[in-house]
Amino acid sequence: DGAPAAAAVDDGGAREAGPRGKGKSAGEADLYELLGLENRRWLASQDEIRTAYRKAVLRCHPDKRHEYAAATGEAPLEEEEANARFQALQHANDVLSDLKRRREYDSVDDFDDAIPKVPLPPGDDFFAVFGPVFVRNARWSERQPVPTLGTAESPFADVARFYNFWYDFRSWRVFAAEDEHDLSEAEFREERRWMERQNDKLRAARKKEETARIAALVEGAYNHDPRVRAHLEEERQEKERAKREAADRAARAE
């Protein structure tokens, strides 16, 4: 599956809104911060993004910045600074208003992939350790809302629903940042297709790792959940009790 003979392939570059590597490039503008949504990030709704953009752009819009400065008493931005900021805000709004591009951007946002090591050290609280990890990873779920781990007092029906959901977890996380080839640099159609195949292989490999990571999290929690262990013990005892009762009935019938 080598590159087309006539292709001049460059390993540099990345797809739009999908920075190279496993995180954002150093010095790259934080799109959420530009809109004043740095504390909301992936939680920000489209209405929040739209409202934040309209508010932020007033200060640097070519046709409105002087009006904004007069209304607020602030000194107007210099034209060069205003134009640069206006373009940056437009880019932020374009990316975060598009589902595909936003997901690519959010997928390389700062995130802790760590999962608890099991068995837990003596004295560690199962719910305090695993609960926040599930909440953290819930951001990637295609299906919302995501059930939480609950507490020691949660009904077992809720516990069962929780694990059924997570055993069938469907993640929207994408790995465009793993791409090695910039499709816009392809000189002809076959080269572009080859680039796509190479990028897809890298994305698929990371997706497989991600699926295994989530599976390990869920399996580790299930196997060490005190509620699950108690339920399984109750079932075992019930089976033993039913077995003894059956044996007693058989003995009386003889």
C-alpha cells in the first residue's frame, strides 16, 4: 500500500481544525478563550457560542468598533490589531459552530486519559476514585445524558443501567490530530486517496486504543464495585437456597 509513484508526499501539515500531534500546537490560540468561554469549553451550547461571538466581535468589527468604543468609553483598537482579532474571532466561530470541526478541535483539548489501577489500595473509596473518571469520560459519549456511577445506596436497577450503558459506550472522539498527510497538498486524485488511506489507518489505530481504554475502565469498575459484588453474592446464596429446598422436597417425596 505504498504511495503513488508520482506523489510528492510531505509528512507535515494537518487537516483544518485538526492540529498535528496529540494536543494543540504551542502558541495556538484557544478558540474558547477568544470567545470568553474558557470555563465552559465542550459544555458550551451553540446558543452560548453564538451569543459570545456577537458580543466579542463588537469591539473589533470594522463597522462597529468605533461605535462600541464610544458607547463603552474604551479606546478603540488600532486597525491592525482590530483586524487580526476580528479574523481570529471569525475563525473561532466558524470552527466551534460546525459539529465536525468542533469535535476535531475538542478531541485535542486538554484531557486526562488515565484510569484507576485495580485492585485499589486498601482504604481507597471506590466511588471517590471511579466516579470522577466516569464523569470525565462522559464528554465523549454520542448519547446524552450519561448515567453516573451513583452511590453505595443506589438501587441495583440503576447500577445495572449504568454498566449496560458503559459496556455499550459509543464515543464521538476523533483523532484527526494523528493525520500525517495534508490532503490539500495532494497533486492528483490517486495521491489524495493514498493520503486518506494512510490517515485513516492512523485514526483507526488510535480509535482502537481508545475503545480498549474505555473497556478497561468499565471492566475494572464492574469487577470491583461493592454493589455488584454484593448482588452477585445475593444471587449465589439464592441459588444455594433454592438448591437446598429442591433437595429437601425430593427427599420428602421418596
